Amino acid sequence: MGRFVEGRDRRQTALLPECLDDYVDVDNPVRVIDAFVDELDLLALGFAGVQPASTGRPAYHPAMMLKLYVYGYLNQLCSSRRLEREAGRNVELMWLTGRLAPDFKTIADFRRDNAEAIKSACRQFIAVCRSLGLLAGSMVAIDGSKFRAINTHDRNYTRAKLARRMAEVEASIACYMAALEAGDHAEADATPTAKERLADKLVALRKRMTELKVIGERLEAAPDRQISLTDPDARAMATATERRGVVGYNVQAAVDASHHLIVAHEVTNKGSDRAQLAGMAIRAKDEMAAGDLTVVADRGYYDGDQILACQKAGIAALVPKPDTSPARAKGQWSKDDFVYEPGSDSYGCPMGKRLTHRFASVEEGKTLHIYFNTAACQACAARARCTTGRERRIRRWEHEDVLEAVQKRLDGTPDAMHVRRRTVEHVFATLKHWMGATHFRTKRLKNVSAEMSLSVLAYNLKRTIGLVGVNQILLAIRA
């Protein structure tokens, strides 16, 4: 074996054996996990089992179980069975857990029974990042992404999907009935075995139809007229990349634009992002302890009430307005072609006429001010390009000035959408890569939220180590 690095003889004994601590470097990430969990007040965070029972078999300490999970998610070992195996052979885990190796059921039960406490522990690391000065920026990017649940498309039902399935089963029943009837008329060609097979298929199809009818009853009782059979909280959601969409959850995240740390996140089973802006922005501001904050999001978050709530909370929103008006498609002028004059409280039209304020109305809970000029519209030569009615009417929300301020800020920040894209989109790509093709491994919104919190904690921990190093984090934790 000359000219090669020689290994040790595995049968060689040592007079003074090395201790386990010798195998873990001083800048190993497990030392951050160990220090962070040890500094947590697990009882205040709501972890079960912090106070041991006076009788029965001794339990594993919640701190050790939390360290096991954080290490697992940091190293893409999210399965409880894989964690059980690694605890018995991984030197870093042996150091971290004191050579304890819980069985997979105990590991899985800990995550299920401490879902809310795990979410609170995740938020505690944001305080560490804040003390390190990593959240001193004034801008966050907010976005949502669809993560798959443990529920296939075949076990998710809406009214339309159920109707299609029932129609398919009815067509199959009709087809087999016709084949059975044809066999009766041609008894010489039809064997008893063939008839039995057809009869068995008909029994199976009728049983399936009965099951679908039961599903239909449950579907009508569901608040959102949608049910999932494997994970009851999962919902079918449209995506830009998959034709059938995703049966899963919509994960919202607010990411610091300076260091790309996730400062706030939320898991929801609502497919739309439209009602998520204010809640995520206010949480991000609280976590960062920021006096002034700017949030940037894509046009899917554009909602007047949400933007107004951000302004009231002292948050400047940068959200592009979607062009939902059908006027341009018809070759007509849109509302953007009319200029509002605050002094006269009127709109100037492209032909130089004035549309004055006439009255106010309430539509869908919003107070709208109506502007028009019947006389000018009746005599206008360009009326066909403007409206098909008697006059062109402009509706102005009572808080329209808030939306105009958003557009003005966007015009002054032309790279806002580029900042949003490079800040938040790669974070979701990283998390999905870590979590694998199936994304979530647990069922129900509470447990899925705990999974995401562990993934976010692992992401922030790894990102912070890359930014400032292990030693600086340890000093901040122990300060």
C-alpha cells in the first residue's frame, strides 16, 4: 500500500481513548444548535414535558428532541425514521444528543405534540439575527409559493371534478352493461368466465358511484366546496408552472432585502395572495423592530384595503397595479388615461373636458365617488373610443390617494421588482430543494406549519453562519 495515505487499524485499541468532543470542531454548526436551544425558555415557549412526571418511564428532554430536529432539517434529514438511524451512527448527532437515540415514533410525536412551540422557537432565532445587526435594513420582499401536501390530485375534489368523475363512472357502467347485454344475445360466443368478469366490474363501478355520492354530500357541507381525503386541510391551488396546479398549501414569506433572511412566514390553505400583504408586512415590521419599513410584492398582492392597512401601520408598500380593465382590449381609453385634479376634485379626459364629482355610493363595503359630464360626452367626437353608454363615468375610491402614492413610489423605484425577485424567489427554491419532491411529510395545517418553521429556522441558521460565522453567533446567543 505504499504511496497512499494509511488508515488506522480498526482493531487497534487506545490506552487513552478520544472523547466525543474531539470529533466536533469549534466552528461546527452543531455548536450553534446546542447553544441556541440551551438558551431557550422551553416552558415559556409551550413545549410539553419540560417538567418531568414523578411516575412512569422517564421521558426524553424536549431540548434534546428539538436539537435533533433542528440538526435534521439543517442537513435535509426530515424523516423521523432517518433521524432515528442517524442518531445511532452520526458522530455530530451523538455529540448533540448525548448519544441518545429515540425511536422514530417518539421523534414524530414530538413534532406533532409541540407544533405551536416549534413555531415560537423559530421566531426566537430572529431575535438573535437582530442582535447581530443583520436586520437593520428597511426593505423586505413578500411573496407566496405553493408547496405540495401528502394528497394526490385524485383524492382532492371540487364540484366540477366530482361531476367529471361521476360522468366517467356512469359511462363505464353503460359500456359494461351494453357488453353484458350483447353477451346475453350471443350466448355461444360469451363464456361464463367473461360474464363473471363483466359482472364483477359492474359491482365495482356501482360501489365506486356510491362512494362518489358520499363524497358529494361531504363536498356540499364543506365551507369552500372543496375536500381532500388524505390531508383534510390541503387545497387545490393554481400555479404558473403546473397545468393541473398543486394540492397543498400556500406558504407566505417576508425576506429581508439586505441579507435575505426570512423574518416572517405563514402557512395558509388559501390559494390567493391578495389578502396576505398587510398581515405579513406588519409581522415583518414587528420582528425587525423597524421604525420605517418598505415592503415590495408582486401584482398578485394588489388590494386597496391591504395597502391602506400597511399605510396605517407606517409601512410603505411597493405593489404594481394589475391591468384588469377590459377597456384597452376593446380599443377604448382606460381609467389611467383620465387625470385627477385634487384642487378642483375633477378628472380631465383625453379630449380636454372635465368630469366633475356628482355623487357617492357604497359598493362591496367601499365608498366610491362618481365623476362624469353628460353634456360633454354627448357632443364628444371621440365618444366611441371612450364609452358605449350615455356618458363616461369614473369611480374613485375614497382612499384612492393611497394607491396613487404607491404608484408614485414605484415610478421612483424602477428596480423594485428586480429586488423582489432576487430577494425572495431563490429562498423558496432553496426550501423546496431541501424538502424534496414531496415537500411536506405531515398532515393538517398545524403540523405542516411546524414543518415549515423548522425549515425556516434551518435556512436562517445556515444563512447566518455563512454571513458572520459560528463564533459570532455563539457570542450573540450567550450575551
